[in-house]
Amino acid sequence: MEVIVLPSASHVGELAADIIAKLVRDKPTAVLGLATGSSPLGIYAALATLVSTGELDLSATAAFALDEYVGIAADHPQSYLSVIRDEVVEPLGMDPAKVRVPDGRADDLVAACARYEDGIRAAGGIDIQILGVGTNGHIGFNEPTSSFASRTRVKTLTQKTIDDNARFFDSADEVPIHCLTQGLGTIMDARQVILVAQGSGKAAAIAAIVEGPVSSMWPGSILQHHPHATIIVDEAAASELTLVDYYKHTYDNKKVVATT
Ligand code: GLP
């Protein structure tokens, strides 16, 4: 696990975008894993800049979103289908036919989840998965006590997540109770993972995920077992990390090792 601590939220988005851009330049048909929420917005904004200046072409990439609310109308502005279209696919010039979101409106949700897993497999797996993190340590919507072996499935949101996400709705009562989410096992199959977090509200979750025991009570801690996970945070989100000076020292000296 590589931990990179940067001075501000905008640095976080720009570095994550640079990592993704490099991957796509090497592999224009890369399969991206997309996260929603506020955390990755800086990544999408930085990628959109690279696309608009002609430095990056994402039109041949495919993508799979992490999650979706159950029962939310497709055209609801907070459905992840809408969010992914408005904040990612259109501004980044991606091909909508190659971008999928779990179908939270399916009559048979179990079958929809199985089809989603099949789709990821058929696409050759996810090359790089973008992740935010919930204040309770969830990744995707894998709430505390999610199985580390879980695949895409129905989950029930915790009250904490409903309260956190109420800001996107008119009230907490409007936040759906259920969701579909890629499982922790699905996320762990991605070949590379980038988790971003900004602000002091994420400090406890970041400390638990990076330095705590691997525990389903902090689902993101499973990333300690991922062979290529990069955690990129601003100073505020890093504020409860015990080894913060070590992470900064390591990153500052990374180029020295890479070039010798
Ligand atoms: C949401 C999403 C997660 C996201 C997290 C944090 O509910 N399902 O994928 O990482 O919660 O959200 P935010 O980035 O807005 O803090």
C-alpha cells in the first residue's frame, strides 16, 4: 500500500488523474472502475481538462461504476446512472455504450448483480479502480461487516451512510435504504486501486484503513491486502495517521529510487 499525502484537495485530484491518464495512454482500451460521491470529483475535473486540451483520449475506454441505489428513478439527478453520465461520461468524452452502472431498477436484483459480475469478467477485468471512502470506512457501498469475499450484491445502507448522503437529497427520508454494490472481492480483483480522501471528516477512516487491523468493521482496510493500492489524501485526511512523516519521506524520495 502506497500512501501519498499532498498539501490540498486539488493536488489529490490532479495526481490521481495523472496516474489514470498514464495508464490510458499505455492502454487506450483500459477498463476503468468509477466511483461516485464528492471525493473523486477533482479527479474527473482534472481528467476533463486533459481531454479538453487534447492531451488524453478516453473514448476507447470502458468503465464500470461501483454502485447504485435500489429503486431510484433512472432520471433522478442523484441516481448514480445520472451522476456517472453527467459528471464522468459526458465531460470526459467516454463512449456511453461502454460504461455500465449496476441496475438498481431491475425486477430481479440478484440476476442483475450476476450479470454485472459477468460484464466485468467479459471486459477482461478492471484495470484501475477509483475509490472514495465513507466516514465509516466503506468502499463502494460495502458497509461495516461486509464479507471480504463479497461480489456485487444488494446491501442495506447504514444510518450513518444515509445521514452522510442526505446532503445530496432534499432530506434523509429520500435516501434509498438499499443499494447494489460491487463486493469487496470484486474490488480486490481490480489490477490497480486508487483511493482518494480529502478533509478532516475522513481522517479516522483513513487511519483505520491504512494503519488499523484488517477488519470488516472498516471495510476499506482490506486494501492492505491489495498488491497495487495507492491511497492519496490531503493533509486534513492524513491528520490521524501515525506514520505520516514516513509516508511523506518515502514519496519525496521515490524518484531517487526510481531513477537509480
Ligand atoms: C458514497 C459512495 C462511495 C463513496 C462514499 C464517500 O456513499 N457509495 O463510493 O466513496 O460514499 O462519499 P463522499 O466522497 O461524497 O464523501
